[in-house]
Amino acid sequence: MLRCSLYCLLLLLVAVNGIGQFKNARYKNARYRELYKKVPVMQRDTGTLYLRHNPLGLIDFMDGNITFGAEYRFNEIWAATMDAGAILYSAYFPRNRQATGVLLRPGVRIYPGKYKDVFVDLQFHYKQVTYRVRDWLEKDVVNGVASYEEFKTFRYRKQVMGVNMMAGVKEKLFRSDRFFIELYLGVGVHFKNEYLYNEPNSRYDPPFTFGANRGTTNSSDNTSDGKSVLPALPGGIRLVWRLR
């Protein structure tokens, strides 16, 4: 009987101690969650994936596009970004019938501030656009002189590669931990190449180029002398959704 009583007492002590530890652990976890919630969401973003959209691309009259992207946070400071888009229309040529192309902008982002709402981006830029133009085209160009002109529909291609350095801010939208807005501005340098596509020994004067930078192609590889180096001033807004 005495042994049974001692055994039951021991079990009771173990149970009481276990319940106490369980309650203490629950309190600590709840306390941790409360403290965690008080930390701004952008300071605890390790492993977070963001989706984003640049609405201003739709009103880019030079090369109107729809662009979506993503950002992955490696930790509180470093992130990788990627934007991809499709070019839908263009006013680059007055007699442009159609424009199609792609935009690719991978990059690396750093959040240097205490509250992680300021960022700096190093972004690589690539764009290729093919225009279908109906206009007069100089044909059989020899030593810079055309033999005749032909009114026709032809394809003209533009390729742009470069690098951008940008800075911006990210703020909550609607006081939500899920939706944000980004404002950014920067500088860059772009290398542009323009040429007639599959139009041997022809020439066309593209807009926004002067002098030697005329769209002449040869008969073998669509190379041209329409190459130029241009400064860039990227800027705009992004709508951002915190996925997880």
C-alpha cells in the first residue's frame, strides 16, 4: 500500500511538472510571436518571395509592354530580382504596323537601412524588338548609294543591352503586410544595335539616329552600322505582393 501511494505521488509530481513546463513553453512561444509581430515585416523577410508588376510599362509609347517580376530575399540585406515582359505596341516608327519583342531584367538588390524600406538595385537590361514597317526602303546600296527605292513592308530589329544602378523606397499599401508600392529612380548605360532584318544591301533611316548610324544591312548576317551607346534614366513605380 505504501509503495502504491509513493508511486502515485511520484506520477502526480511528474504530471504537475510536465504541465508547468508545457504552460511555460506556450507562454514563451506566444511571447515570441508577439515580439515577432512587432518587428516590421521588411526586417524579417528571409526566404520571402515577392511578386511585382510595373503598370507604367503599358503607357510607354516608345515600346509599350506588360511586365511582371519577382524578388527573393536571401536574408535581411540581400535579394535577387527578375523582371520579364512582352512588348505589345510601339510608336518608335511613324509607319509601324506591328511591334513584338521581349524584355529581361535580372538584378541584385541590397537593403542597407535599419528598417529595410530603402533599397539599391544593380540591374542588367536586355530588350529585343522587331518592328513591321511599311515605308520606302532604299535597295541595292553600294558604297552608300542606293540604286532605287521600293515601297514595301519590311522588318526592322532593335536590340538594347546595358546595366542600370537604381535606388528606391518600399512602403506598405493599404497598411497591409502583403501589399507594397515601390518608387525608384536611377542611371545606366545602354548599348543599342538597330538593323534591317533579312533585307540584304538595303538601307532605312530609323528615327532617333543621325549621321553614320543608319540601318544598313549586308547580305550575310544582318549586321549593321546602327550601333550607339546611350545614357539611361530608369524610373517608375511597382506594385508588389508578398507571396509568402
